[in-house]
Amino acid sequence: MAALCRGAARLTLPICQIRQGLYRGYSAGSSFQYILVERKGQSQNVGFIQLNRPKALNALCDGLINELNQALDSFESDPQVGAIVITGSEKAFAAGADIKEMQNRTFQDCYGGSFLAHWNRVSSARKPVIAAVNGFALGGGCELAMMCDIIYAGEKAQFGQPEILLGTIPGAGGTQRLTRAVGKSLAMEMVLTGDRISAQEAKQAGLVSKIYPADKVVEEAISCGEKIARNSKLIVSMAKESVNGAFELSLAEGNKLEKRLFYSTFATEDRKEGMTAFVEKRKANFTDQ
Ligand code: CAA
């Protein structure tokens, strides 16, 4: 992973984005405790977040989720960033919610405090988020990956919802997103037995889109992020919104949403530029307008 950090250019952040503790090494006097954050890619247009709690296999404690949300907020408002990559370590993307932190919680704590409510930030991101998963993606770790838009997996990645073995059930969308991704039978099997699936099984079931050797998965995810970031950010957000509509809406409603967004692209400079560039046989120069 050290190699990942080599060659990372320093960020020049707009003043509004230099917030306390936002970028490790880039803001004076404070840093993240549980994550590493930087911009990646040749044009520095891919936001990169690495979960960095190795001793606990990136267990998702409250502090880590808060930092992740802060980093996402910042990349979302950074006009240079066109896509975001979230990764962990070679051993673990994330081994789930922090069991030690959860162990003594009561129903009243959970219900009264809306436990895990703030975990949803990734799924509400308007910019595309790619999960680069090596090692364990278990429980909340699998759920975090599934909140992302695209999952790339290393050859030895393992996905699972083992909450049943702890006497509980997935609480951050596992029963819902996994079922939509892999279908009822495999989702039921995983949720009811706690058994894990390999990267290959996850690919076959449609949970991940690509598998790479462990030491390549992050760079491939960044490269996918760069490819996305070269397109119009405005239109990319519309495309993402439309695909996500497929998870929430009926086919008729989804098709209506798509049509409205499609029509909306005709109100943009980038749609004009894209089609004009094609006709003029040149590369489009998108301005996100
Ligand atoms: N929470 C807190 N600590 C965790 C953790 C978790 N989810 N997963 C691992 N750790 C800690 C271990 O306690 C251990 O710490 P110590 O050295 O201080 O004892 C350290 O990480 C290394 O873990 P192991 O020694 O267990 O490593 P291993 O290689 O033998 O096993 C593993 C790896 C199979 C992932 C195993 O750690 C494991 O089963 N972890 C728990 C997975 C799990 O049940 N996840 C679901 C959590 S509940 C949830 O996520 C709810 C939800 O839907 C949001």
C-alpha cells in the first residue's frame, strides 16, 4: 500500500475546503485518525480514501465513519474531483461494524440514537464511488462496498454478512442491497449461515464487476475513476441518478425518470459540446456546464 502514496501530488484546495482535519498532511495541525485521504490520477481528479485502522482490520467504528463522511463531503464539493475511490488494506477492506464498540449497546441506545443512521453518506453521494476491495469485506464492510456504485475486487477478496453468528442481522442495508445484487437464494444463504463468498463467486453473482490481482485492484479502480472523471461531471451525476432509479422505482417510473434526465441533458453545454465534437471528429472538451 505504501506504493499507493508514492507520487501523490499535494492538494491545492480551495479555501472553503480547507477544513479542520480534512486532509491528512494537507491541513495545519490536524489529521484524520482512521483514514488517509488524497487526490489521485494524472489530473488529480479522483478522490481517494483509504480506510486505515489496520490493527482492527478496518472495523468501522463511529470515528471512522464520521471521518469517511467528512472526506466524502469534501470531495463532493471539490469541482476538480470527478469520481471517488474507497479502499482498505490488502488484508481487509473492512471487517464490519466495530463489535467491541457495539457489544454493550442497548435497544434504547440503538433506537433512541438512530444507531448507524450516519452510515448512509456513501449511498447518497452524487459523484460516482468505486470500492476497491482486497481481503475481508464482512458485515458493515460488505455493506459499505455495496453502497458504492462499482465494486472491483482483488483475487483473494471475501464478501460476507456474518452478523447471524453474532446473534444479530445486517443493519446497514445488507439484507436489501445484497439481495438486489445477487438474488434471493445466495443472499439468504449468506445472511442465514454467515458463510462468505470468494471474489470469483461474487463476480459470478454480479456483486462485483471486475477482479484483478490484489496489487492491481486499487490502480485499476483509480483508472476507472479517471475514465469517469474525463466525462462531464454534470452528465455523470444524471446518469448515476438514473441508474439508481432502477433500485427504487417501478419500470414505468424509472423510464420516466430516465426520459426526464435525458431531456435535461439537452439543456447543458456539455451535451452540445459532446455531439458537436463527434460531428467535427474531435475530442469533446467538457466544462461541466
Ligand atoms: N470489530 C471489532 N474488532 C474487530 C472486528 C470487528 N468487526 N473484526 C476484527 N477485529 C479485530 C479483532 O478483535 C482483532 O483485534 P485484537 O488483536 O485486539 O484481538 C483484530 O481485529 C484482528 O482480528 P482477528 O485476530 O480475528 O483476525 P483473523 O485474521 O483471525 O480473522 C476475521 C479475521 C475473520 C475478519 C475475524 O476478525 C472476524 O470474524 N471479524 C468479525 C467479522 C464480523 O463479524 N463482522 C460483522 C460485524 S457486525 C456488523 O457489521 C453489523 C452491521 O451490519 C453494520
